Amino acid sequence: MKIKKYQAKTTREALLLVKADLGPEAVILKIHEPKNLLGKSEGVEVTAALDETVLPPEAIPSAEMGSDPVSAPGAYDRRGVQKVQWRNIDEESKVLDHNGRNSVGLGGKVEKTMHEVQALRQDVHHLRDELKTSMKTSQAGMPAEFQSIAKGLERAGLTQAVIQDIIAELMISCPPEDRSGSRLLAASRRILASRIPASPGIPIRKGRSAVMLLLGPTGVGKSTTIAKIAGREMLRGNRTVAIITTDCYRMGALEQMQSFANATNIELETVFGPDDVQESLERLKHHDLILVDTAGRSRNNQEHLDELKAFVAAVHPDEVHLVLSLNTRDRDLLEMVELFRPMGVNRILFTKQDETFELGALYWLTSQTKLPVSFVATGQRIPDDIQEADRDILASWVLGEVAL
């Protein structure tokens, strides 16, 4: 059986592609409408199949004898099956029976093959119906032992489609005889952990400073997170740290960062424009790690966004961490990724883990955007309340609402 996918702007165009390529005998297995990060349609994707015994019209040979290609011996019908003379087959079958070599006969073999092909076609149709049904299935038809896992994932903020995908893998990995609550919870944690991209820790560059830049919307705690990371590294004592701040807009921001730098004996540079960045980097190049704090930016102020983009380009950081609060709505999280990703974002740093019960974004946002988690801020204490991204810990947090 040949299975292929076709993409087009509309369902009609996709089906025409299927018909042109596989012919009218093609079976439609699935019609899917892909969406981008903002939920906007990106056309239609159709999955179709064709039985190997069914040939497109151009592949069907023409008859070599007789004026009627359908009735003539040796002709092919629209399914690509060669027409035969049943009288000759019956005679051949009798001869074979008489000689004891074949008690079934060629006619019986052809009929058996056609029955098998028909059964295969019915299986494909049945599979297509199951796929359609599964898209509409909710927790109502889910086995009882999986209900608590599904409800907990729903309370964590995961969608039904994501939950069903996780439960499906869980059902495969856990045989019916081994579905205790603890076994299902451990298997769920393993499944989630395997799907969460993570990139923990601080960048290290041999022979030069590693530069780590944080950016994001307003009010997510970028400056506090910078202080946590800097303090954490200072306490470990194996790396020298410096800070560059460009946050000159928020009232009191410079004073707060200066107070922290004085208390921890961390060198601090204040930059007011992209043209000043290289001088600051040059003065701080003897440090192992340079943390760059930026002002929060709103999607409604394009001038500020352009300025931030210029800052990032001037810094040329090794890592760009998008700082997002976990108590933000799903749609806003996706829009923030869409807004800041063109600035070179290659990590997500979550904050305010302690301020919400819905921690599903640790799973769905990272797996959907393919951006790994670097850190998660878990409270207000500096430098204690920050956790390096550990897949098992992140998965446990997502499953925190599961009640067995």
C-alpha cells in the first residue's frame, strides 16, 4: 500500500492533488489543518493511501486484441486487474485437477486475491473512521485507571489533544496487569520528561567571557532573576561575574541593581544605547560571565522593540533567554515567543512558579516551540529561589495536580 501526504491552501485543492497523483481509487485517511504558534491556519494537509493493486489510469496497459478493451482477452479494467477468459481458466483448472497438481485452479486463486484486496480496503476505511473518532474522543471514554492522570493534566493547563496524546503513550507503555496508581504516575513523569527540552546551567567559553542576555515583556522579573543567577555563581566561587544593564526606563531600576552590585562586590556597567555596548564589554572582558539585563518591552511599542533588537545585535550574546511568567495566559505566552524569537532567543527562563497551580506551560510551550528551558524561578529570595532546568523535576511539577 502506498501512503502519501499532500499540502495545499484548501481542502479542495489538496483532494485534487490526491486524485491527480493516486487516481479516483485513493482512500483519504486523514484531513488535518496545521496551525502556527498563534493558532492561525497554514493550509490543509491530506493523508491518502492507494492499494498497490490499484493503478492510475495512465499505468493501465491497453488491450492487444478485440475492439472492446474491457471485454477483450488480456484487457485491464479501471482497477488495473487483467481481464481473463473464464472458460479457458475453467478448462485449465480441470486439467490441473486431473493431473493432481492444483486442486484450487487459477480462477480460485484470482478470486481469493480479490477478496483479500477487498478486505484490505475495508481495513483502511475502518482505520480512517477510527482516526476521525479519536479526534472527537474526550475523557468520557477513557479507561478508569487513567482518569486521575488526565484530570490532573487538565488542571495543569494542558489541552485535550495533548492529554490524549500523553494518555495514548501511557496506555501502550503500561500493560493492563501493571496499572497501579504509582506505576502510572511514574510512567507519566517519564513520558513528560522525555518530551521537555531542557538546557540547564551557565554558558562557559574558554579564553573569553561568556555572555548571557535576558529579555522579555515587562513585569516578569528579569532584574531579580539576573541577581539570583549572579549571586548563585558568586556563592559557588568558581567564576567571576559582571552585569550590564540597559534598563534605564523603570523608576528605581538602576538604583536597585547598583545596590545589589555594591552588596555583592559585582562589577556593574550601565549602557544607554547600542553604541556603548562594545566599550562596556571590553572593560568587563576579564570576567568569566557577563549577564546582560534589558528593559521590559511591550508588543504595542514598536520603537522600543526595535531599540531592544539593536541592543541584542550589539551585544552578540552566547545565549538569549526569553523570560516568561508562568501565571501568564497561554495565548499571551505564544505571542511573546512569536514577538521575541526573531531577536535570537534560544532559551526560555520561567518565573513565578510559586504563583500559579497551572504549570502545564513547562511542557506544552517548550515542546511546541522547541525552545529548551534553562531556569525556573520559584520565589522571591535571592539567590536561593531559582532552579536549573531538570526534566524530571519539571515533569513532577506539571503532574503536581494529579490526585491518585
